Amino acid sequence: MNQQSLFRMIASMNLVPGSCITAFGDGENAGNSASCGADYDAYGYEGTDGWEDNIDLVAVNEGQYADPNYVANVNFPVDNRSAKLDGWEFAIQHFFGDTGFGVQSNYTMVDGDIEYDITGDPLTSQFALTGLSDSANLVLIYEKFGFSTRLAYNWRDDFLYSTTASANEPGHTEAYSQLDLNVSYDVTDNLSVSFEGINLTEEDARNYARTKQQPLRLDILGARYALSARYTF
């Protein structure tokens, strides 16, 4: 399931270009601002089933726009498009006899029927499914003599994370992989110690617009390590 962020689920009302009457909030203080002046006041908009998702629109009760027949523009998001998502997942896990060694792997292929057209008109917004990409991991396992060890390689292909990263320009995340290690040892039946290393190869994360020649962001991510102990009563 793919859902818009809360910030894109907001209703707003606008009376005239440049006016301060574009607001959201709750209660009688919704949209009140000193910049509005005395001509404006805020009232909650109540639907037939009570307060509409705790979002109140601003009304005008004084001044030149107090005419009840004045037409205002109210903008709010609607579900007006649909798309299909399909994919496959392959997984395998195997231990080699009683050696304690094993391997675990899976590969996920995902596809949707609506993709972003990077050659499209930048002045026109597009609808596309975000967050879709193939992914895979390979884990080497050792479980014996109180040791539990996982060395994991994780990979994810390029994917679209936003259709409006900058105005109508998209945002993509470049293919990314990292190597993680987790080792734990049961000292006693109650006490265990563990060591964890994340992103051992210190891979970085990159975001770009339509092509990789249009970088948007670079996150320099170093390796992270943790040492812990657990005791159960």
C-alpha cells in the first residue's frame, strides 16, 4: 500500500490572490493571524458528521468579503487515480548438516503499471507509484557452541521516492548496498553478549532528480558499531 504524507492531506481556502486566508488548524483559532487585520475571523467548518478530520476552514464575517454569496476556492486532495502493483519473491535457507554453517537469501522483484516519465514536461505534474524497486539480500550464518553469527549483504535498486521533490521535479534514490555483521555469544543460560557492525563498507546514500547527472542530496554514512550485553532473570 502506498499512502501520501500527512502534509499532503490538508484542506485550504483562498479568497483572493495573496490574501492571508489560506489556513488549517482546529477550533476557533484556526488561521487567525495578526496579518489578517480586523476584516477576518476564523470559524470551524462542521460537516454533517461533525468536525471534518479535525481540519477547519477559515471563514470571513466582516469587511468587503463578508458577502455570503462570495465564492471561495477550497483545495483538498482526493483519490482520483489507481494503479496496480505486482511482484515476485524468492527465498531460500539451508544449513549444512550439523556444522553450524548456513545460508539464507531472498530476491524480491516489484513492478507497477504507472512509472514516472523522466522525459515528460517539467511544467506538468505526474502520477506515479513511489518506493518501488527490486531488492535482495544474502546472509551467511553460523549457529553453534553458543555463538550466533550473521554476515548480511543487503541491496536495493534505484527507486522513485517523490514526484514533487522540487516543484514538479521527481526525486530518486540511487541503488544502494551495505554489509552488516552481528555476532552474539551465550556466556550462560541467562547472560549473552553481542557485537553489531552496520554498513561495514561505509557506503553513502545518494538522491537525484530525473537523471544521476542531477544530484539532489548526498548522505555520507560511516560504519556504526555497537557492543551490548543482555541478562534475563
